[in-house]
Amino acid sequence: MRMGFPDPKRTRSATDKFTKERTYVRNLTLLDLEACVALEEAAFITSERCPRETFSYRLKVCPELCFGIFTIRRNKEYLLGHAIATKTLSPSVTESSMAVATPRHSPHNPAGPTIALHSFAIQPTHQGRYLGTTLLQEYIRRMIMGGCVQRIALIARDRLAGFYERFGFRCRGVSSVKFGGGEWMDLVLDF
């Protein structure tokens, strides 16, 4: 998983103390596609962005694994951050689990015991407000409550590994995934 926000020092509630906005977490749907693409473009460099087609596939095939953190302003909902995932048979994120779907290959395997968390991002204008902590805590809680997986796996830059380790993820070394130039760390949270 790639992450587009700085490391928080402590957990906050879902109410952002900086802006006094109420935030909430909900499943993403295809109606959120454009907001997810815009967030990805704002949070990541070009080589690390998820393509629109891949977002569309993930939101169609496994929306139960995709969540966003939102706020409402002037009766309009705004996506502040997202967590986008698929299931895989592998115990870690692989090139195959990140691949674009084709008629011969479906990267999502509903029987997989591992959630491959591919994109985790917070709007740059809202970073540092503990929204990432709120979203990740809620994501982990919901996946554990679902009871149908054994772990969450992700890839992250070395400088961000400590953030995930605070949630119980264990760093398993350098990932073999070459997406975005490689040099990712494998992180896994076993339930």
C-alpha cells in the first residue's frame, strides 16, 4: 500500500479538531470513482498512481474492501481519503495482485485469505489532521469484524513503515514488487 500523508503522533476522534468538520467512513462505490482518481492524482507522483481502469475494476469487483473518509460541506460530500484493496491468495502484495484486470487475469480472488491494501491516501490539503489514523483504525476494525481474512498486507516506502507498525503491521523486508520504481517495504498485519 502506498500512503500519501505524514505520520501522526497520536489518535484522534473522527471530528477533525483543526477544522471542526465531522468526518465519517463509508464503503466506496463506482459513484466515487472520479473522486478517488482525483485524490490519487493529488496524493501521488505519476509513476505511483493507480490507473482509472484499476480503480473502476476494484470498486466494481470488491467494494466491500474499499473505504473512504468523508466530510460534508454545503450539502455536498467530499472524499478526504481512501483505502482501496483486493483479496489475494498470497500472504503479501504481489505484482499479480496489483495487475490490471484482463480477460485472462483477475487480480481479485474472493477466496483469498489476504487483503492486499493497494492505495491509502489522504488529500494533501488535509494531511496532518489524523484522518489517516481514523481511516486505518476503522478499516482494520471492519476487516477483523468481517472475519473472512487472516491478514492485511501492503507495500509502503521505508519512511512510512513506522506509521503502519504502530497499528501492528510487521515489516518483512523489501518487497519484490517493482510498481512505481520498486524499493517498497512489505508490511503485514496478521489477525
